Amino acid sequence: MKKNIAVLPGDGVGREVVKGATAVLEAVGQRFGHEFEFEYANIGGAAIDESNNPLPNETLELCKQSDAVFLGAVGGPKWDSLPSHMRPERGLLAIRKELGLFANLRPVIGFHSLLHSSPLKPEIAENVNLMIVRELTGGLYFGKPSERRGESGETVVDTLQYTRQEIERIIEKAFELAIIRNKKLTSVDKANVLESSRMWREIVNEKAALYPQVEVEHMYVDAAAMKLISRPKDFDVVVTENLFGDILSDEASMITGSLGMLPSASLTGDGFGLYEPVHGSAPDIAGFNKANPMAMILSAALMLKYSFNLREEAESIEQAVQEVLNAGYRTPDLQPNGNMVVGTEEMIEIVAQHVKEGSAISSIMGA
Ligand code: NAD
Ligand code: IPM
Ligand code: MN
């Protein structure tokens, strides 16, 4: 199989970890006889520096002509004081919207050998395997108006807006995932306050009738934040609004031990996807070869699974990550006490080597 992949390193540690994704795909190519061709383009701060535009047209066009996209991360203090339409983050929001990437899948999987990296008690963090399905192109991030208002400029507005169709398609995606996973769906909202959440809840109930095999529960977002770290094993698929999903996924990363462990897939309705870590550009550690590349590496596995339907190949990456963690290799974020501390580049090399060599393959991440 031959695939063309657009690679957008972005800023900060995005530029360091993105090599993890290309290196493991090259290793997969060698082992399984596929060809992956990478073409690079700028987004975020790097694109602002080069062309004064956080999402240049060439970048968008390259993505549209590619079979899938890798993105590192965007943003950093250098660009924080720019007006909001010129910020690096605006490039990320625009690419999600322009490519129609409405379904953001954020799997949260506790690797056994990292149990002691989590701040949670081992018996709470053990065997967690849940999937946050975050709506990505609507809600509070995109509603209009969103502006500083009034003559005095003393009033600000952000709008939480959804159409019925936008809610329906994300809820359907979540039900489809629940069916092939453990058949439980938790819909997270704030229906005791927000009108948008009341419509969301209504639609979940309508769709539930079409998926009788799936157990459905509704949970307020504040309670969900608490339950995610007190009883994470109670969750299978969690579906929620854009901003709620953003916040809950960073929180859930602590189950795994580090934000540097969470991959993500942002999908259209027909299998096209952009794959990026959940974390940001981590300016506090950028440039020091310290960033954990696993979130980016596991995002490559998600690409193989969701965009190319290469299951065995995807599992070879997950397996390699598990073996390397079992062998005791750790980047500094994983509280390595007693284990072997390695840098970003070394970690990427070790995982890619394991992918090339291969070993018994079994699914770790599930559907
Ligand atoms: P962040 O995710 O960049 O970092 C939060 C904390 O987690 C930091 O202490 C960082 O060192 C640590 N961390 C993150 N990724 C890590 C990794 N791979 N390995 C080890 N440690 C890691 O969030 P922030 O500091 O709030 O934001 C920094 C910048 O990144 C901002 O400009 C923000 O807008 C942007 N951001 C971008 C994305 C994205 O591109 N998808 C996501 C989140 C934040
Ligand atoms: C993420 C990030 C982005 C978001 C920011 C950088 C716009 O936090 O991908 O989780 O809020 O979606
Ligand atoms: Mn986020």
C-alpha cells in the first residue's frame, strides 16, 4: 500500500515529537511492505513567522490532497500577545473546520507498567480503557458572535451554538464506537443549565432507541470530572461538547501517568483523519529533547487503524510501545524513579526499532 501523508510539525515540542510518528510509520513500511511518503508544511506560530498566516493556503491544500495528516502541536509565548484571529491556535481551529474533522477520538489507556507514574492509586488507575469522543468543529469554540462588544469594550461574548445535525453526527459516531467496544455510552453535558445540553440530551435519547445493545447514561460535566478520576473503570465511551471534551481529556491523561501519553484522531464522516497528540507545544520543556513522544507515536497507530484499516500494523506500534515501557524506558514526565531515563530522540529510535523487529502481536488499544 502507498500513502501520502501531510506532516505539520507546528511549534515547540510538536517539532520534536512529530518525528516519532514518521519514524514508526517508516518502520511499519519496512516490516509490512508499505510505502509512506511524507510532505511537510507549516501551521501555527511557524506559519505566522513565515507568512503571517497561522494556516496558509498551501498547507490546507496539501492536507486536502493527502491521504491523512500528522500534526505536532501549535502555540507558544512568542505569539501569545497577537490578536485572536492571528494566534497559532486559530490555525488549528481553522484546519479542523476546513477539513470537516468533527469527531475527535481520544483513547485513554492505562499501560500496566506505568501504574506507578499515575498520581492515582494503582487500584483506581489499573486496567482503564476508555474513549473520549469530543465534538470538534462546533460548540463554544465556533459559535457566533464571539467578540469584544459594547462601546466601552467592557463586554465580551462567546456563544455555545449547535445545529441538530452537528449533534446527531457526533452522537451516532459515539454509538458506533460503543457497539464495537464495551457497549456503554456516557453522554456528558450541563443540561441543568444549558439549552444546548438539553437538545444534546434529547438527541442522545432518540438515538439510544436505535442502539438497544448500548447502555446509555447521562452525566453532568462537573460530576463527570469527579468520576473520571475516582472511578475511571466505570467508563467506556464518553461523548461530549467541544470545550468539555478538551478539559476532560487533559484530566483523564493523569490516569495514564502523563499528558504525553494521550493520542488523538480527528475524523470526518468518511475516514479522512488528522492525527495529533492531545498535548500542546509544552514551551516549558521545548528544545530540551525531554518531551514524551508516545502520544504522537500512538497517534500514528490510530492513523493506520482509522484511515487505512491496517489493523495488524497499528497493533505492531501499540505492542512496541508496551514492550519499550515494560523494558523500563521512560521520558522524564513519567516519574521514572529507578527506570532508564531517555530523551525524545532516543525513545523514538527505541520504539521504531521494536516496530521493525516485531514480536507477537495482540491488540492493546481495542477498537
Ligand atoms: P501543554 O499541553 O503544552 O503542556 C501542559 C504541561 O504538560 C506542561 O507542563 C508540559 O511540559 C507537559 N507536557 C505536554 N506535553 C508533553 C509531552 N509530550 N511530554 C512531556 N510533558 C508534556 O499545554 P499548555 O502549557 O497549557 O499550552 C502551551 C501551548 O500549547 C499554548 O500555546 C497552547 O495554546 C498550546 N496547545 C496546543 C495544542 C495543540 O496544538 N493541539 C494543545 C494544547 C495546547
Ligand atoms: C487541544 C488544544 C486546542 C483545543 C487549542 C490549542 C486550540 O487544547 O487540541 O486539545 O482547545 O482544542
Ligand atoms: Mn486541549
